[in-house]
Amino acid sequence: MLPDSPQRILESLSTAVLVFDVELRLMSINPAGEMLLAASARKLTGLTLNELIADGKDFAKVLTDTLRSRHPFTARSVRLRLFGGQALTVDCAVTPLPEGTAGGALLVELSQIDRLLRLAREELMRDRQTANRAVLRGLAHEIKNPLGGLRGAAQLLERELAEPSLKEYTQIIIHEADRLRNLVDRMVGPARPYRREPVNIHEVLERVRRLVLAEHPGGLRFECDFDPSLPELAGDAEQLIQATLNIVRNAVQSMQGNGTITLRTRIERNFTIGGKRHRLIVRVDIEDNGPGIPPELQEHVFYPMVTGRPEGTGLGLSIAQDIAQRHGGLIECVSRPGHTVFTIYLPAESEHD
Ligand SMILES: Nc1ncnc2c1ncn2[C@@H]1O[C@H](COP(=O)(O)OP(=O)(O)OP(=O)(O)O)[C@@H](O)[C@H]1O
Ligand SMILES: [Mg+2]
């Protein structure tokens, strides 16, 4: 059955529809629009475009031009930033309404495309990550068994050695076997199952901040921009500390211990991860003003063994991503020189696996 009025049709559209008056004040918005701008129609109606969109100047110009020329306007892949910090990429169509229309002067339709791009990218990343982890686990098992034998034999040999100076060699074998075992253990993650306890993400971030400041006294500055209304998560605090620490340590290393790291928390509503729609998501941004991720690495930083540091193992981010995924979440990053942001998305509901 068809909806029974134009209003009902508008309400069931998945495209965001916004109607502005000649002064670019929002007069009405449909539910898809509320979702896109992450606020209710009650809050949004009456605000000007500049109050709705943080970097709305260029967009406002497009609307004013359309009003003046009275020619409809469409544009693809327009980037908009909301006041909560969230960036959107939308396809947009702006249509001037006939003069004297009571309901408004301009009709703006926005369809979010970055959500679709993100979903496709994310699915690919999750598949690869799962395949990678399976290979790593198999490899780790195959390495650990002979390694135990090697270490044990070196210890036995050491006891039999009459010449103490030769122990230097058995010590090298033992030391290197231990190093390799630690590496393999890091690759496969903790042996214990993940806990699922109430976690206050701000406590997690505070622990990480203090740990990193203790490692790098002087030169490093933290700025915290926390949303106090954030709900608790159900998760494994130790693992979430590990994931955050891996990201923050990378930032510190890239800035060589000198620079500013911003920790920001926000709530996202109606957000899809791994094909599952979540009502509430906790978003954590970890931002640094270092040189940025080298362009040739950007696409691959979450894969194991990808590193840009001579002494790096390339495991930190793949471990962090694995931890986020096991909490039902996801980590993304954007980077340019002077501005790198890693964003951790974690569902606030407890029914993840
Ligand atoms: N904030 C950042 N700024 C610049 N480059 C970064 C940043 N975060 C990560 N990278 C790049 O991504 C690479 C991969 O990071 P990852 O943490 O996975 O491995 P790693 O730091 O090299 O080694 P590990 O963490 O295992 O000791 C880094 O080597 C670095 O080149
Ligand atoms: Mg690292």
C-alpha cells in the first residue's frame, strides 16, 4: 500500500530532504535528514545553514546562487563537516521552489555516499583481517613447537659445556628463541578469552595517557575533549587499553616524543559496522600533529608486518584492529602531514561477540 500523503512519502525516504527559507533557515527536515545531521527536527528547525554545518560557507554560497539564478543545482561527493566533528560525503541536489511557496524557498536533497564507500571498504578489510589472522595463528603454532625444543636443547647443552665462554652462544640461542616466542605471542593475542565487563572508556584513555606520559616526560602534550554523557561499554578493559596504547605509541613515535595528541570521545547514533546497525556507538578519536603516515603505507597500515619504522614489527595496528573487531567495533584512519586521526568505533550495546 502506498503512503497516504506527501508528508508520509517524505518521511519514508532514505534521502535526507531539507527545506530552507530565503535566509537559509531550516524550515523542515525529514527523518533521514535528522539521521544525517544526528539531531532531531525540533532542535534543527530554525537554525541557519552555518549553524547546521561547521564548514558550511561554500555550501551556503551554492544555495544563495541557486536562489538567485533559480536554476537547480546538483553536485557529487560534497564534503561537509558537522559540529560534532563528523565528516560526511554527500551527493546533493538543490532545487529552488516556486516563489511564494508557503513551505519554503529551497529544497535540498542529500544522500550520504561515504557511508556506502565505508561499508564496502570495511567489509574488504574485515575479510582480509580474518584471513590474515587465520594464517598467523597457523604459522604461530608451527613456529612455537620447534622453538620450545630448540630452547630446551640449548639449555641442556649449556649444562654440559665445560668451557664457560661457550655459554655465550647458548645464551644467544635462548635469548633469540625467547624474542621470537614473544613476537609470536603478540601475533596471536591473549590466550585467555575476552572479558565482557562494564568499561568506562574515559578511564581507559586516562590510563593510556598516564602510561605514555611516564614513558615520555616533557615534549608531549595531551588534550582531552571528552563527552561526559558517554555510556559504558561491555568489554575487556585491558584489551582496550592495549589497542589504544598501540595507536597512541605510534603517534608519539611519529612525532619523536614532541607534539600534541588529542583524545576525543563522542557518541554516534545509528551507525553500521559489519552489516549490523547499532543504535549507539562510542567514538574515540586519537589525533596527532606529526608528519602523517607515509602515503605508500596508508592503505595497508592495519595489516600485520606493515611498518615504516626500522625497529617496528608492524603488529601494533593489526592487534588494535583485531581487539576493536572482537568488541564488535572497527578502527579507521585518515592522515595527512600535520594531522593524523585514528578513530575507534565501539558499539555501546552489550550483545556483540
Ligand atoms: N600516527 C601515525 N603517524 C605516522 N605514521 C604512523 C602513525 N601510526 C602508524 N603509522 C605508520 O604505520 C606503521 C604501522 O604501525 P604499527 O603500529 O602497526 O607497527 P609499528 O609501529 O611499525 O610496529 P609495532 O607497533 O609492532 O612495534 C608504522 O610503522 C608507521 O610507519
Ligand atoms: Mg606501532
